Amino acid sequence: MENTEAAKGHKTGMARLWELAFRKKALVITSCLFSVISVAVSFTPFIAVYFLIRELVIHFADLGGLDRSYMIKLGVLAAGGAAAAVFLNFIALMCSHVAAFTTLYDLKLEFTRHIASLPLGFHTENSTGKLRKIVDENIEKLEGFIAHQLPDLAGSFAMPVFTLVILFVFDWRLGLASLVPIILSYLIQMIAFSGKEAQTFINKYQNSLEDMNNAAVEYVRGISVVKVFNQTIYSFRKFYHTIKEYGNYVLNYTMSFELFMVIFMLIINQVYLFLIPVIILIAGAAAGTAEYAAFAMTALFYLIFSVSLSTPFTKLMYVSQNGKMIQNSIERMDQVLDTPPLAEPVSPKTTDEYSVAFEQVTFSYSGGSDLFGEGGETAALREVSFTARQGEVTALVGPSGSGKSTLAHLIPRFYEVTGGAVKIGGVDIRDMASEYLMSLVSFVFQEVFLFKQSIIDNILIGNKNASREEAIAAAKAAQCHDFVEKLPQGYDTVIGTKNIHLSGGERQRLVIARAILKNAPIIVLDEATAFADPENEQKIQRAFEKLIKNKTVIIIAHRLSTVRGADKIVVIDKGRLVEEGTHDTLVPAQGRYSRMWEQYTGAMKWTLAG
């Protein structure tokens, strides 16, 4: 057996951003090329207007000498240049959008396939809010970068080049004067957005968004409790605190850039303030000479042209900042992609015997498996050994937090054991293909999850190859048929639609129907009747009779009456196996189980006195 996870070896930082952005290289390069051409063509109207004004000034004293055909050509050139710039930019954006959406589709598919290959324990340690944010927001930001910012970036870098060429061609002295505010603007951007403070802000910003997202989901889920106790959002301190913390931090950080932003916008939008002193100086020296009129026209051109200089540099500022944000988002995505999937054996084994054996199993929850570094290492199980035999019911009992559910989660490799081995039919589960292993085990959890699909579709999740008739037969065996037939569309009724509500017991029985249809040889029942009322519990117990027949059954329960008739009771306390036997042998032994039984029967006699 070997770990199939190869070293990722992908790039980091901006190099990784460019690597992802250029996945569809031909489309992206075409987009950038058309964007650059569009920028070049966009200067045509300015040049045409300059020559129009020049023609008017030259013939100002005698307008009859105007070359009208020449002026019409200049007007057509200006209009055509503007239209061509828009059309070329449209082609650039079309190419970039196709590249962006294709890349986004591939990345999301790659990401979801990867998290599906990770041990299920990964999903219990990393909140759905954080993973959802990576899929819906972090990866989504790459679409905006490729579709809009990348062609803008190409054009924004090309525009200063074309601008400087034009500025220096007409008059190198005025070109130098125009270059001064451009250099100052770049320096201000470098000072403002470089250094550790900017990167620290991005990390804190992303973390605060994730915290606020998680708190919002938790608040919405608990809204009924908030309303019942007549509380407001302010009583839900975690949510309120994350909102205030996010708002205060972003506001303070934004205000710290107030001076930089004001200076940047002042300089880049007032280029003429640098030009006018130079124009006055040169004009004074050229007064009375033949060059004076020509220079006056050139100066006019620079004053008109300087208005357009702010656009490319403002774009560069926002693209630079957004690039850092996207880079951080990609790093978070890569943290998940770098998490190794479940190791698959080179030569998978199978079995035709389904007893489950725990052999000296030790397990610790490690903070290292937490995507965002939360939590520390906690020893959950220590050298636990027992066998749940095929055709028998094995019950796991013990105090809360003793390790019962952890033992059950190790059977389908939600987590990898730290020491020892879990075997099915004598075969180490690490030597089985994960898909095969999952086919051997059915879980019925205390918390029920049903999809917003029809009743029949929810049952068929247990076995997609089963027929409708087989699914209905499983529903009948799970005591579901009577209540399903009363629904508006019967088995085709969609759960979660208007006025369609199922009780906890009914939802539980649908999950059991799903497990019956799967017909796995190993069944794990985790507090499956904990919240059922007496009537539903009776129906669930009858459904269990169909589910567990001739199977290896492992039951986790706090209600000891439900496991009294188990073939074997395994008592877990503080991660260790402390007792093993039947109810009749453990009660007289005066051990941990006996004390639990006394406490349970004593609690059953408790009544509320008037």
C-alpha cells in the first residue's frame, strides 16, 4: 500500500496567479493582444483632434483657406478610431470571458472532486462556511481577474508606453514634464501597497470575512431560538462582534490610506500643473520667433492630452490591489488542494466476511489536519481492541466524549488510525479501495439530512441503480409508506417545498429506507432514536428489524434500554475499553456499566413534583 498523493510542486504567490490565469493561454494572449491594439487605436481621436485644431489655428485669419476634405478625413478618422477602439476592446473581453469561465469551471470541478476525495474527517474539522467561501468567493475572484483585470492590465501597461512615445515625439521637454507626475504616482503606489502591512491586512480581511460568514450561518440557523426568547441581533454576541470587528478593521485600514489616496489622485489628475510652468518658461524663450506659433500648438495638444493620463494609472492602482487579494484567495484554495486525499492501496483487497475488528486502535485528533490551524492534538482512543461479529448487534456505550462516535467513524476511514488497525473480515481497511469500503457500510445518524428533492430521489441515494419499485419496497420496510402516500404527490413530493414538512421521526425513517435500499453488510446506528417520540420510536425499531437482519450491527446509544438486548456491549470511558460483555453479565459485575445502569434507571423514575 502506498500514498497516492504526489507532491503538488505548484508555484506560489503571483507566479501561481499567472499560472492559473494562463491555463487557456491562446485565449488569454489573444485577449491581451486585442486590448493593447485597442489602447493604441484609442489615441487616434486625440491626434486627429490636435490636427483639426491646428488646421483651424493656421487658417484662423482666412477661414476660406481651410482644406475641408482634409478636415472631414480627420473627423472620420477620430470617429472611426473611437469606434475601432471599442470594437477591439469588445473582442478582447469576449476572449477573456471565455477563458475566465472555462478556467473557473475547471477549477471548481477540480476543487470539488478533490474535497470529495479527502477523508470525511476533514469536513468535520473544517466548517462548511469556510469551504463554501473558497468555492463561491475565492475561486470566483479569479474570473474577474481573467475576464476584466487581465486585459485591463495589458492595456494599462501598454497605454503609458504609447503615451510616453507620443509625448516625447511631439516635444521631449514637455514629455519630461508629463513624466514627472507619472513617476511620482508610481512611487506613491509602491509606498502605499508594498510591505508586510498590506499583506497582513489581506490575511486579516479574508479571515474576518470567513468568521462573519460562519457567524451569519450560525445565526440564521438559530434564529428561531433568538425569536422565541425575544432577543435581538445584539444578543447574538458572536455575530455582532464579527460584524463590528470587520467594520472597524476595514475602516481603520482604509483611513490609513487617506493621505496616499488624496496625493495620488491630486497628482495624476492635475498633470497640467506640471506642464504649465514648463510651457510658460519655453514660450517666454520662444516669444517673437518663428517657432512660437508651432510651440503654442504643441502646448495646446499636451494640455488636451494630459486629461487622458489619469485613466491608465488609476486602473493600475486597482488592478495591483485586486491582484494581491486574488493571490491570497488562491493561497487558501491551494491549502485545500494540498491536503492529501485518502491513500489508496496499490493492490486493493476485498472480503466476503463482514465482522469488524479493532486491534489495539489508537487515535488522536490532530490540529495539523485542520485547514486553518485551529485546535490542537487530543488523544481520543487508546489501544482499543474488540470484535463486532457478523450477524450480531454490538453496542458502544459510555459517557459523552468517551470516544464512541470516533470508533464508528474509523470504520469507513473518516479518519486514519494513529496506531493499530481496523479490519473487516480480517482485511485491514487501508488495503481496501475507498469506494469499495464505503459500499460495505451504512450509517444512520442522529442528525438527518435530506436533499431538496423528491421522496423517491432521496431514497434512491442509497442505491442509484435500484428501480422505483425497489425504493418503494425499502420505504415500506422502513415504515414510510403510510405517511408518504398522504403527501400531495406521494413519492414524487419534493421535500422543502411550500407546506411540505416532515416530522423528525418521518425524516429518520426515510434515512433508514435509504440504508435498507443500500443493503450494506455493516450497519452503524449513531443515536438514531434519540429524539423520536414513543410512536415514532416504535416504528423506527420495527424498521431496524428489517435493516439489521443478518448484518454486522454497531449501535451507539446513551439510552441504555435500547441496547439491553445487544449480543455484546462494549463500554468506552476516556478513550479506553473498560468493559465488554452482555447486559446480564455486566450489571452484576459492579463496574462502569453497572453504575451507568443504576443512574439510567434512577433517572427514569424521576418526576416533576407539584
